[in-house]
Amino acid sequence: MRLLLDNNLPPKLVGRRAALGHDAIHVRELPNGDRAEDFDIGQVADRLDRIVVTKDNDYPICTC
């Protein structure tokens, strides 16, 4: 599974996901890092074919 971890999750989870066989990156690895907005994170996830993992209960969901 290809994951993009949101800023509200600790970066150390990338390593834990990798240990389970997942391809994970943290939003801090993106060009805008932890300043990226939810919409931008979603666009990057779509472009990179990744699933956004977040703790936000108000994260926008695309039903495209």
C-alpha cells in the first residue's frame, strides 16, 4: 500500500509502516512540508497514487 501520512501524525510512523511492507512518506517530505493545505495534500496523493492517512475528522473527502 502506498501511503501519505498527514502532518498530525508523527514522522516515525513512516518507518513503522515500512516495516509492515508499506511504501509510506510523510507530508513533511513534500515541497511545502508541514505548511501544505489539506487540498494540496490530496492533490499530491492523487498524483503519486497514495492514500492519505490522517487523524483529522474534518479532512475533505473527494468523491470524484
